[in-house]
Amino acid sequence: MPSLHEILKYNDHFVENKLYEPFLTTKFPNKRIVILTCMDTRLTEMLPKSMNFKNGDVKIVKSAGAIINHPFGGIMRSLIVAVYELQADEIYVIGHHDCGMSAIQTGKIMDKMITRGVDPRVLDILNNSGVNLEKWLEGFSNVESSVLHSVEMIRNHPLMLPEIPVHGLIIDPETGRLDLLTDGNVDKK
């Protein structure tokens, strides 16, 4: 595993040798698209390449499982900012097969929190304060249903423009194959 200092040393080399030049672009997505997808490492390069996008073409927002779990949380805020401030006029929600969020066991995560040093009393305090940690951490059992749920949250959000197409797709993280679940140009609110 690289250390912070190794990363910073390489970064000095990167900047001094102007290795950043091939990546120069503006803050506005050239294709006027924002994608919500999973943070899975297999998608980092596979997803944009499978869609024929290069650096600067699209905005990519990532969350575990491409899940929007709150209509006024950070993920939804990012999508709204992309539409109103960054000229995105189309949204793609792209989940993937073999997603870790489909097999997540919230009890085991909480056990790992305690094992790694979180005081069990903190979990009790949160639960007694109305924070449902199990619900907050939960994943999904069906990727199709999960993608469609996120699509519907965006389409029906009171601050989202109804003319913005919101598409739902699933990518195979091994081959890059995309399967369309819903076409936002046809399946509107």
C-alpha cells in the first residue's frame, strides 16, 4: 500500500512534468450528463470507457450501491447542483451486478465498528436518539429494484425539473455491458 509521502512524492513529479495536461477541461460536462453510480473500484475506468466518455465529458457522483437514501442528502444535492449550476440536462443512474451492497449485513458492520474501537454505547445512543443504524446502513436484495428506486426519487423530487430525463441502467463490471431498465426520454413522471 502506498504511503501518504509516496503519493505526495509522485504528485510532485506529476505536476513538475505537466502530466496533468491531457486531463485539462472545464468544470462543465461536455456531454451535459451527470451519472450516479456505485463507488466499486471495478467501475472507475470501466464505466466511462464502456460509454465512450473521456475526462471532462460527464459528471460522476458515486455512492455505495448508487443508492439515494435521503431526498435531501448529499447525493441528491450533487445531482441538483449538476443540473442547475453545471449545465447537466440528463441523469443516468447506473447500478451494477455483483454489488457489495447486495450482500451487506448491517449487524456485521456494527460488530466491525465495535471491534475497531467504536464504543458500543455510541451505537446505543444513536439508536435511542432515533437514528436507525440498520436502516441507514442497509443495502438491497435486487439491483434492478434499487436502481429504479433511485431513478424514481430523482424523477419525483420537488426540486428536479420534470423535463430532465432520468435513465436507469445496470452495468456488468466484468464486461462493461449496459442493460437499460428505464429510458427517461420515454418513461417520465
